[in-house]
Amino acid sequence: MHVRIAAVLGSAVSLALVAPAVITPTFAAPTKLAPNDIQSTFFTGQPFTAATNSNVKFKMTFTADGKMTRAPAGGGGGRGEGTWKLSKDGFCTTWKNAGANCFTVTSAGDNKWSVLKGSTIMATWSK
């Protein structure tokens, strides 16, 4: 009888130690894209979608010669054009009639990336 109780208790203890690892989901930390990866993924002349935090969507096109355009992809937002360049940590943009801003890009799921200015997400890019 004592052997059976010990076996049951031993199984319960083993399950209690293993269960949290099975139940607890693990999330990969966002991966920061290197400047060259940003260029090869997005700055190829092929359009992609950018959504602001207020869900205004744009079709963005960054060409290899350092130029960029945006066009509304739905309601809201305006057309724009400007220039881009790679920086030490990501990339910088200058839209016509605006100052320069620099950003980093991190993975945000399947075919989604977060564009950050400092620690603030400014947009989500998707392909």
C-alpha cells in the first residue's frame, strides 16, 4: 500500500514539475533587422503595406536609388515622396517638406514588422 501511494505521489510531483513547461507558452523576442536586411526586404522597388497606429494604410515603395513614395490604400492619409538612407541601427527617411526621422525595424509575426522610433511603434509593415 505504501509503495502504491509513493508511486502515485511521485507521478503527481513529476507531473507538477513538467506541466508548467507544457502549459506555459513561449514567445520569441522580436528580432531586430540589420540595416542590410531592411534594404533587401523592403527597399527593392516592390510595394508593401504600411499601417499607422490609427490604422491608416499606405502602399509604400522604396527604390534602390534612395527614393520613396507612399499612396493611400483606403480611407485617409495623403500621398508623399521623399528619400531614405540606411543608418547604423536601421534607416532614416526625409519626406518632402519635413525633417529627417530615423527608425529601427523588428519582426512582429508572419510577414509583419514593427517600425520603431526609439521604443515607440510608429507603423506596422506587411508583405
